[in-house]
Amino acid sequence: MSSLAKAVSFDANTMWVDFLDGRKLGVPLAYFPRLLNATPTQREHYQISGGGSGLHWDEIDLEIKPEVL
């Protein structure tokens, strides 16, 4: 199974991570206070690094490794 992310989206309470292998995982925003407190625009300004091995938000100084989700 691949733990490489291809996209991220959000609803009111959840971050959704789409993986290259077709899985989609929802994680409560409460697990990531910086994302919880970020504006919707700040949440959407993410970068995928390392071919999907990292998710980074410059504006809120947050790095998440999809493999640990």
C-alpha cells in the first residue's frame, strides 16, 4: 500500500487526504490545531513534496507526513 498523497481537501471539521493508491482518509482538524485555526484560504495553500511523502503549509508553518496518518 502506498502512503503517498496526491491531494488534500477540507470540510468544516475534517482534512481529507487522497492517496495515490486510491484510498481517501479523513482526519479530524482537531488533531492539527494549526489547521483548525487556519482560514479556509490558508488551508488550501498547501504543497505536496517528495512525490507525495509530505504535505506542507508555508503560511501556518506546518508539515505533515501522510505515512503517519
